[in-house]
Amino acid sequence: MPKKGEQGADTAGLLAYLFGSGDRDEHTDPHIVAAWDPALPCPARTPDRMTLSGLALLLDAPVDALRGPRPVEHVWHVSVRNAPTDRTLTDAEWATVAAEMVAVAGIAPHGDEQACRWVAVRHAPDHIHIVATLARQDGRHPRIRGDIVRMHTAARGFETAWGLSPMSPLDETARRAPATGEKEKAARRGLSEPARETLQRTVRQAAALATDDTDFLNRLRDAGLRVREHHDENGAVDGYAVALPGDRADHGSRPVWFSGRTLAYDLSLPRIRERYEPALTPADITRAHPHLRSSSPAGACRTHAGCG
């Protein structure tokens, strides 16, 4: 089961923890099982060839080389764990898991030599930690939107292929809880709740009443939110972000934006559209996919998207 940690800005500090003894000496034999460079020396096993500070510098190098603005929190961190009742996976198996996780997350797609730098560290039998820095080696920013959902899907594949215990399915309707920093910020501003919770409630109310995209976005604006639309290459709206007036970051220089999916999995624009776009009837599906008339039962799929 992949679990995404909070992004941070201290690569060296995170590595020191992962390669250290742990809070209760629970870390045993910490070592690298996979990395962006297969020949990367392990600081724990070959300290004469690589130090923790040297590894941090290598991971941070693409971020430091950015010509434009660099991410405020550039360290991406995910842990992947299997069930206590499962067999102990080998380092090679964990390496396969790590490579697939960074690929589906958009950190390092398979075959992309200019992707982000990353390492997978194992310091216990039942899990690994994956650390990456959010700048590609070609100077571009990675596309990691929806990373945790795609990693959960990949995890299901490993559970099936290797006969592992299925973990709890991802609740795609659950709201995302505010981080500690968000709560502290709300307290400093004298607010009754963090901005994230206000936005979640307001967006959910607008989505429940909206009849189409335009109506939904207008309802958000009428509720007093700042709204930023995302358009595809053809100019069509394919996403949105909202910000609470007065909620700013970087010494007040920019609003704090939350995409719909960041607020909750079911508040992404595709999921909201399911509320006001009627499902296709079996007759609609048959007209759109004539080959299904003889090969599939009527109503085999509920929406046009995803039909093959």
C-alpha cells in the first residue's frame, strides 16, 4: 500500500532519517534497493564511495540548476508497505515495485532518461521509502497530478500478480485532511478552520447544485472563491483550482491554490461532471460502439469514456 508523505524541502534531513536507526532503533540494515542510476553507490554499504550529504547533493542538483522558480517544497516522499501476513519480498522485488511506482506517478516514466532523480531505501523487511526531487534533469517540472491514485492502482497489480494480501482500497470520496501547518496558519489568522476545509465544503455545495461546467465555476465565484481554470490544447476546460481570498504564501506574494483533486478525490472535474452529465443508456452505447451489439450484453458499460 503506497502512502504519500508531506512534501518537504530538506533532502539531506530525510535521507539522514531513512538511513539512521529510527526513533526507536527500528531501522535495520538501511540500504538502497533502486535508484534513477542503477550504478549509484549506497551510502550505508559503500560509504567510501558515497556519503549521505553527497547523495543529497546529487538528488538536489536538478532543482538547484533550475533557471526559473524552484518548488518551495521540492522533496517527494512515498512509503510502500505490504501486509504483515505476506512473505518477505526480496530487494529485487522491491526494486521492481519502486520503479513502477515512480513511473506511474510521473516522477520517472519508464525509458525517460531526463526524468526526476529518485532513490528507494529499505530499512525494514516489510516496506521501502521512495525519495525524489521535483525537477527533471532536462529542467522541466514533472507532471505528478493524481500520483497517489495511480500508485494505488499499480499496487493492486502487484498484489494480484504476486499473491499478496489485498490492502484496503483507496477511498476516492474521502476528503483530504489539513496538514498541521495549515491548522497552525488558520489559528494565526484567527480562522475557525483551515482554508482547505472551507474550500472543500464550498466546492462540494457548488458541485451538488451545478448543471454544467459553466454553472459550477460560476457558483464557485459567486461563493467568493478565487477560481483558476485549466484548459487543454484545444481550449476546453479540463480542470480547475480554487483559492480562499486572503490565503497567501511566500510572504503574501501568491494565493494558495488547491486543485479539485487535491481537496478530495471526488472533487476533480471529471468526477464532478458525473453528477450532472447523465449516464449513457444501452441504446447510446450501441450506437457509439456497434461492435458491442453482438459481442457484449447491453449496458455492459455505463459511460462512453473507457469503452474499448
